[in-house]
Amino acid sequence: MTPASPLASPTADVPCSEATPPAVETAQERREPESTTPETLSAEKLHEHLQRCHRLGARARLRLIAALRALHKSGLYAFLGCSSILQYAAKHFGNSEALTYEMLRVAEVIDTLPKCRLS
């Protein structure tokens, strides 16, 4: 049995441009600078490195919330020894209930935007 979503209809306005990571990086973008020690990088190279890290983090967060939503909708957290998605997220990621609800809410909002679907 699939648990009912604890979330009300999404009301937050999440622009697609902020929620969607850029398209696949080119090989050149993935290439790390010769030295990634911050003290040895120029301002421009350090800025490029920070932007790359930020893009990777955004992609990882989107994948995390998509997987969390799938686990929630399927109820499979019960097979992992948890009584709720809240318990699962707290146990495995240290999430507060508020953070877990927010992640699920964001996943629902993103899924309503045609160019930002997570599934």
C-alpha cells in the first residue's frame, strides 16, 4: 500500500531555471585545474572550480529528492526497517522532519513544471 502524501498542494513558486541543473558538462568543464589547492589557484580558476562544484551539488540534490520522493510514494522505506519516510531520512541522513517535508514538497513542485520533471 502506498502512503498518502503528507503534503498539501504545492504553493511555492520554484522557477525552473533555479531548480534545474545545467545540461551535461563538456569534457573540458569536468577537467579539474592542474592544482586544486585553493591557495595556488588564480581568482578566475578558483571561481570556475567553485562553479563546477556548485553544479555537481545541485545535480546531486535533485537526484536525492527524486529518490526520496520515490521511496516515499512506494512505501519501500518499510522494507528498510523504517515506519515512515521521516524516520528513514532522520536515521540515514540526519534530516529533521521539516527538511524532509521540504524536500518532498520541492519534488512535488518540480514535477509540475514540464521542463523540470524529476521522473
